Amino acid sequence: MTRTARISWKLLLPLTAAAVLSAGVARAAYPERPITMIVPFAAGGPTDVVARIVAENMSRTLGQQIVVENVAGAGGTTGILRGAQSAPDGYTIMMGHMGTHGAAPAVYPELKYDPTKDFAPIGLAAGTPILVVARKDFPAKDLKEFVAYVKANSEKLNEAHAGVGSVSFTTCSLFNSLLGANPTRVVYRGTGPALNDLVAGQVDYMCDQIVNLVPQIQAGTIRAYGVALPARSPALPEVPTTVEGGLPEFQVSAWNAVFAPKGTPPEIVKKLSDALRKALADEGTRKRLLDLGGDVSNVAAQTPEGLQKLVESEVARWNKVLKATGQAK
Amino acid sequence: MSDLVPNLALGFSVAFSAQNVLLAFTGCLVGTLIGVLPGVGPIATITMLLPVTFGMEPTGAIIMLAGIYYGAQYGGSTTAILVNIPGEVTSVITTLDGHEMARQGRAGVALGVAAIGSFFAGTFATLVVAALAAPLVRVALLFGPAEYFALMVAGLAFAVVLARGSVPKAIAMILVGVLLSSVGTDLETGVERMTFGWAPLSDGIDFAVLAMGVFGFAEVLRNLDVNERRDVVKKPIGRLLPTRDDLRRSVAPILRGSLLGAALGILPGNGAVLGPFASYTLEKRIAKDPSRFGRGAIEGVAGPESANNAGAQTAFIPLLSLGIPPNAVMALMVGAMTIHGIVPGPLVMTKNPSLFWGVIASMWIGNLMLLVINLPMVGIWVRFLEVPYRLLFPAILLFSCIGIYSVNNSVSDVFLSAGFAVAGYALLKLGFETAPLLLGFVLGRLMEENMRRALAIARGDLAHIVQRPISAAFLALAVIVIAMAILPAVRKRREEVFVE
Amino acid sequence: MIARSLSPAGRGMSGEARQDPLVESVRGGGRVRSPRDLVAGASLVALAAFALWAGADLDTGQLRAVGPGMLPRAVAVLVGIAGLGLMVASFLKSGEALGRWALRGPVFVTLGVVAFGLTIRSPGLVVAGPLVVLVGGAASPEVRPRELAVFAVLVTAFCIGLFRYALGLPIPVLHLPGIFTL
């Protein structure tokens, strides 16, 4: 008995050591092939642009290409679902945002994933502040007048958005509910067409991410009434904040963050998270994000734990907002 | 306008730099090669190749991407003519007469005319963009949802005219296409329509999947059905390039097509899709012998292909002047520009003139490249048709499958297209044409979205929509076109009955 | 084999068969003068019914807030009407007979495409390519197996080279989970 035990012990130790080492080596070798980052929106949109900027830098740190794969649909939930169901080996990650990981549970009752449980959060990438914009001949000088006008005449107004579950939809739901407004909500296939009709004057107002709107505001084709931030955005210094305009409760950021499927090994999560933070600290990448109007100030949420907290609080927040407005089903 | 010449000069000086010429060439070449792959259209191609442009400076990157765009469009037309598989929505029209010409041994002529027509249309459109961008944008802004709805209805009416055989059956197919387009998640309410909870359908049916199944695969099945050797292959390939007579017949359609395409391409919201339709309808209507259409009429290739290309160029206008992309491909361009640090908008023209005019000038260069690349390649493409069909069609199957799979990396798409193949074959056996089905599919969704938008804005007031001048005009046009399509058909039916 | 010449009129997409003595118009079978149109019309009616059933729970909405069900239902009804019209016309106007529906072609092509779908993710194009070419190719009565096999390998290799390596399309070439990925 003892002899067998000794022999087995002799074999067991090196074998275990070899196994652990090789596993460690295999993990240390991550990534050995290109990583796919699922962006659940069409290419060219704000989330896609943020994703590509960040991914480019992360690719350099990790030594392997991060290939962006656009899987659009259902307000981003299709792509996120695919990501959530992928193998948790670190070779599939995804860029989620305020909609897919915040408002989605309230908007889609049959949502097949749980933002707070089915993911291994990596970190917040960049947020894009929300602006309230209107057609250029809208009868209001500033946010106060705008709010008053909307409150009084909301039934006659048309608000544009990019589809149930989109950022423009959820943020304007909050806006409308704060004002008690009840406009007709006109849906478009993406913010591009919506913006087009706003410029043309076919619709009255919209809540959207700053990225898309800066050039239009600068050219004067639409009017900006307020940016939903505590301080003015450097990309649009002439636009007052909602705090200044008398509507401090309207503070929203369309945040974009990187996630991995639940069960991704912690070492891989750490590697990705470090690469992400490095990208956000990099001068060039930061500048590109800031030029777009992006906001990289929420450093706390750039860690996995911080992001998890953000997701949980956002899910709760949007649940309350959307249920209150009756927009949630 | 008086600035036009100096601006163009600036543009050409930028675009003619050795590096940019090379980029334009590479873009066109790669775009054509990928566009030839059935099922892979410009969007997929640009998305795939976007990362390649990251290292380049912005103007060069946009030039290359634009080259890929035109190349992919042209590649799509090539497959449409050779094997009856439309690579892009706009190539569906090209299949009607283009493929017929191929079957008659005139593939080279079809390809040649398409290339030449596209070049002229592109040149014309480049001038339009350069000279008229700003005023045209204002026209485009007059189009609201009501106008688009009417325009799409007119488009559906045009689709009726495309019918080669029975008009009632064509109308039925258009309706079925519209019905199919509603499968998926409803944009406005988020409710799933007719998807039976099957996830791959929740974003609707992909055009490529439907086109491949109902057009491409079904065509293969139909050819296999024939109890004889494939004549097309055995027929001498004949001329590779158009004869003088061919060119003569094509001149007017090319001019008309360019005008139509350029005009419709400006409209944001995919107006460019209608260019080829409108051109084909017009040519068929004014032809001395309309029955030639659908049987290899060269005008049916020259006009639509020119409209196609002109529309693709003028689609840049809303992008360059307003900064608002009119369709998905342009949205990609916006993304590409943004990634490169240029945010497109109304001020790009003044803040970044070398980019603006450089892109416009390179449009023309891109068109030139296409001609240079494709005319010599006509011979190569046509040789493919000489491969015995028993080997050619499995190769088509393989290429198509790769194309379908690569659109969404989705296996269900492949299965769906197999299903559509069987359905398409059944449709053909029952005497239906599948081109109207595809057209109804494309236009149906656009029509419905705009209708609902218009009604929402008008608070349900139908009269309001009909009374607006532009939409009233298009609706009237639709009625006229349908009436003109049905009447002769009724007369012909009576003649046929007598003949039998 | 019946020779069929490509007349100048050519063959339109509707595949109107002009000829085939083997499948002449079936004059029997009552007063149905166009069996094909009867079946065509019936298929449309069936499709319309299916669509109406599939979309039964969709909200039609009102004009000022059109619901998701309005258009599908309206169009389905129109399709049904078109189908009925065709069926009626099939009794009044003579037309084509049903024709012979080949089985070999559709079966093999469909099987080939399905085989591709099943094998493309794993084991990958290396297997899926030859499969679709071989199985699909068997649909042709003129198939020459050995030639087809060689061709299958060649054309798959070409595709791999062109799409994966030259153009960078993310097609799975060889993916045996756990063992090997290319």
C-alpha cells in the first residue's frame, strides 16, 4: 500500500505541476489568435466608432488583432445575446451600452440575458453625453422656454427617435416623463434618418448622443437646448447644461462598456481590463474620443467591479423610469 | 458655381497624388473582386476592409473606401449578368436583360455596356456633385416621410412594369415580397412579426439570403430542370465588346439613366434604390418594341446600370454637404471619417476643402479605374461561362454559400436560403417571376416605415398626405404607370387567346 | 432528350416551357383549363391564410398610430384575393399544364447547401466546400464523379486562398474544437 502510494505520489506531483504549468502557460499565452469584439449596432454609429478607436489601441497592447463584428438588431440585444452565449474563453467580447445593459430589461420583457448576471464586466470605455436638440425654428430661446413650450403643447409636437430600446428612445422617455409631456413619438431606422428629418423640420425635437450632433449644431441646422452633464462639454462650449437651464434632474450619459461572457477566466478579464485602461489613458486615443464629444471621466467604472456597480444601478434606474412612463411592456 | 473650376483643380491635385491613385485603384480592384462574390455587397465589403484603412491618412482612406464601394457595386452587376445573382439590391434590374444577353452569348457586350455606361454616368454625377451639391441638398430636404411613402408606392408601380409575363402574377409576387419584408421585429413597437420566436428571423430576412435563394439557387434548379445541354455555354461567345450598333442604341438610355439615377440618388433614405427601376421602366415605356425587354434588350442594361452608378455617386451629396448619411453604406463612410478624426457635417466643405474636393475628384478617378480594370477583365469573366455547366453550377453554389455565410456569420442564413431555393423553384414552376418578389421585398419595408411615420406626424390624416404636392405627384405617377401596364396586357391577353 | 432551341424570344424568368409533347395540356380533369394557374392561385391563397394566422395576434392600431399588424394583414388579404382571382381565371382561360417537377435537382442542391451550413463552422470550409460541390453537383444528370471530386478540391482550395488569405474574410477554414484552429 505504502509503496503504491509513494509511487503514485511521485507521479502525481510532477503531473499536477505539469498540468498547472501548462494551463498557466496556455493562459499566459492568451491571446494567441485574433479576438472578436461584437458591436451590437451598425457600423459607423457612435458605439461602433468608440469600439473601433478603443479596440485599435487594445490590439497593440495585447499583440493580437481585435476584430470588430457588427451584429445589429433589436436595439442591440441580438448582438449582446450572441456575445453572452459565446464560449467564455476570452476570444469573444462585446461592447455594450446604456441601452443593452441598462434599459433593455425594462424595454424587452422577454430579454434572454440578464445584464447584471450573465457577463464578466471588463470596464467602461467612454460615455457620450446626451443633448436635447430641436429644429432650428423652434419657438424657444433657451431650455427654460423650451421646457415651458413642450409642457404646454406636447400633444402637438413630434419627437424623433431611433427605435424602441435605442439611446434616443430611452433618454427622451426620461425627458418626457420629467416634463409630463406626451408628444407623438416618431420612429426612424437609426439616428441618421431621424436627424435628417429634424434638419428638414419634419419633426420637432430629439434627444441624442453628442457625437452625431456636433457638426449640425455648429452649422446651425438644428438648435441645442441643453447638454445633460454637470459641466459643459468641451466639444460644444456654448451649449448650457441642463443644470444651468433649470432641469438638473435630466442627467444622462450614454455609456459604452466592454463585457465578456460570464465564466471568462479572471486572468483573461484582468488582461483585457488592463489593456482597456491603457487605451483610455493613451494620449492619442483619449484625444480622438474627446474630439467626438466622448466623456472618459468616470474612472471608477473603468474596472470590472466599478462597471458591475454601474450596470446594476443603471438597470434599476431605467426600470423605474420606463415603468413610470408606461413605455416598458 | 464660379468656384467650380478652382475647386475641382484643388480636388484633382489631391486625388492625383500617386498614393491616392494607388489607393483608388486598390479599392476598386478589391471591391470588384469581393463584390463579384454572390451575396457579398458593398456594405459587407466595406465593413470587412474598414480596419485596413486605419493606418492611412483620412483623405486616402475615404478614397480607398469609396473605390471599394464602386467596385463592389460593379462586381455585383457582373454576377447579375453572368449568373443571374444580384449582388446588391440595385443589381436586380440588371439581371432581367443582362442575364438574358449572357444566355444569348452576349455576356461580353452586356458587361462592356455596363462598364461604359457606368463611366459616363459617374462622370456626369461627379459634375453634379461638384457643382450642385448645396442647392440639391435643399431639394432633398423637401422630402419628408409622406413624400418618401409616395415615392416608394411609385417604385412598386414601376416594379409591375418589369413583368415579362403575366401582370397579375407579377402583382401577386410584389405583394408577397411586401409581406415577406414585414417579417421581423417591428421598428416602432418592438413586437415580433411572424417570426415564430425564431431568433434568426427577429431582424427580418436579409436581402442577400432571399436573393440568393429565390433567384440564384432557384435559377440553378431551373437550369438543371432542362432536359438538354445548357445552350448558353455551347453558343460561341462571340464579341467581347459592344458593336457600334450596340453603342448607338445605348447612348440615349445611358443619358436618361444618368439623369434619373443622379436625381434619385440625392434623396436620403435610399432613394438611390429607385434609380435603376425608374430607368428600366422609362426605357421599356418609350421603346418602339417593348417586348424586347426581358429578352436581352441592351437598353435594359445600359439605362439601369448608368442610373445605378450615378445614384451611387450622388448619394454622397447628403453625406458631404449635410453630414447625414442617406443609406447604410454612407453611414459606414461617416463612421470611417469619424474614426479618422473628421466629423462630416455642413462645414466640411469649408473647413476641410481638400478632403471634400479630393473625394469628389477621386469619384471620377474611381470610375476611370473601374473602366480600366473591368473592360479587360470582361474576357476573363466571359471565359467562366465556358466551363461546363455540370461544374459551373456547383462552383456557383459554393461561392454563394460562402457569400451568404459571410454576411452575418450565420449558419441559419444558409439554411434559410436553401428553403428559399425550394420556394423559388416552386414559384418558377408555377409561372411566377421572382424579380418582382425581390423588388416588393426591398420597397415594402421602406414604404411601410414611411407610411407609418407620415401618418404619425399627420395624426392619422390621410388627406393631408395626399394633398402635399410632391407626394401627390408621385402617387399620381404610380397610378398612371400601373394603368399603362395593365391596359396593354389586357389587350395582349385577348390576342393570345385568339392565337391559341 | 428533347431538344429545345433557344428561340429569339428566349426564355424569360417565368420559365414558360413552350413545347414538351410529354406534358401536353391536360384537357381532361373537368373544366380546368389551366391547371398550373389553379395550383398557383391555390398556393397564394394558402400563403395568405398562413400569413393571416401567423400575424393574428398583431395589433392593427388606428390610422393615427398604425400598429404592426395593419400592413401585413392588409397585404395578406390582397395576396389571397390575387390567389382567388388566379384560381377563377384558371377555369376561364387556358394556360400551361403543371409540367414535370424534377426531384433530383432540388433534392441534391438543397442537401448540398444544408450540408454546407452544417459543416462550415466546424470542421470548416475544408470540409464544407467539397461537400456542397459534391452533393450539389450530383444534382446534374451529367455528373462525372471523379472529375467532380477533383474539381471540388481545387475550387475549395481556390476559395480558401482567395477569400481567407488574400481578402481576409473571416471564414472558418479548419476548426476542430479543442484540437486545431486555422
